Amino acid sequence: MNKKTAAQKAEDVKPETGVQPADEENGGEDEEENLSLMDHVLALRKVLLVSAGAVFVAFILIFELAIDPLMTLLTKPIADRGVEMIYTAVSEALTTKLLVALVAGVVCAFPIIVWQVWSFIKPALYPKEQKAFRRMFFASLLLFLLGVAFCYGMVYALALDFFMVSGENLATPMLSIDKYIQFLMSFILPFGLAFMLPVFLYITTRMGLTNAEGLAKARKYVLLGLAVVAAILTPPDVVSQVMLLLPMLALYEVSILVARLTKQRVRE
């Protein structure tokens, strides 16, 4: 009675799959890993789709509702100096408006983009790391906006005056709207990025790559490096280069102070 029948023995062998119970467990683990990888891919796809959708919606709204006031604001510094804007190609005015609307759309959708990225990486962070990430994000955003505002409100006007004065009695200014907007963006964005220097050095200090003593000793080399960076990022005039270099030096000194107050992260 205790002996298994032939049918029962055939069921134990499981000829359909050809695997033993132990192999089934390993197969289950592999399936879970594949499922986890697929979940990550789907989550990343969601981040990209939602971010792209937010940029597209913001782009459409700005182009339809606010592009003219925005263009007026951007061209105000040159209009105040009595210079009339022109365009030299049939599609130049439209493509310039599209470019401005796209950049403004990215800026307006930036909080949604960051929220999506945050939701993607948050499960992989410890509570302390989540808190540090939030602090760095808000600090970076604040410094970037401060750099853009500083450039547009102070430095850009001085640079325009320098260029306008240098061209007096030489030629009549006829500025293309496309070239002007490109010049404006190439001028403002580097200031925003440069003002994020303290956050960058805070991260490297936390990682143990830099420290306050080393940053202080390297001050003269950093001065030379920042001068080169200012020359590369700004248009070829002394005024804009100096006006970018001075805030960067001040921010570097602030970074040294931040590094003194920052403890290197102890890795377990």
C-alpha cells in the first residue's frame, strides 16, 4: 500500500518541464529578477514620457499665450538703447519664437521633471540621503536662478553698453533677432551654471574628493582656472569675463566655508 504507483512516479519526474523542484525555485528567482528589471524599465519609461509631456504642454501654452510678452522682455535691453531688431530669413522670426518657447517650456516643466526623477531614484536612497538630495536640489535651483537674475539685471546691460560703444561711428547696428537671442542665452546660462559652484564642491567634499584645506591651498590655481572658464563661457569682451569671474571667486570662497562645515560621509 505504501508503494507509489507508476502514474505517481511519472508525476514526480515532470517530463513536461524536465526540471526538479530545486530548479523550479531557481527559475522563480530568475523570473523575479527579470520582473524587477522590467519594473525599472517601465518606471524609467514613465519618467521620460511624463517629463516630455510636461515640456510639450508648457511649450504649447507659452507659444500660444505668452510668447509675445516674453519676446518683448528678452529684447527690452536692446530696445531701450534705440536699436531695432530685424530678421534676415523668412522663417527666422518663427524659429526664434519656437526656440524661446521651448527653453521656457523646459524651465516651467522643470519641477515636474525633477519630481519624476525623484520618484524614480527615491526608493534606492536612505532617509538621510533623501534629505540631502532635497537640500541640494533647492540650493542648486536657487543659485541657478540667482545667477540668471544677476546676469540679466547687471552684467548683461554692461556688456551691451560695451559692445554698442565699441561699434559707434563705425557702422549702423542692425541686429538679427536669431543672433541676438542666441547671444543672450549663451550669456545668461553660463552665469546660472557658475553660481552652482558651491553645491558642486559640497558634493565633492561629502564624497571625500575635496576638503577645505586643499581648496584653500589651491586658491591661486583656481583663480587661473576660473579666469579661463570665464573667458570660454562668456563673449569675447573683458567686461563680461570680469563680471563672471568676480562672482565665481566669491562663490569659491563661500564653497571653502561650506567645506569647513561639511563632514565627509563615512562609508560603511
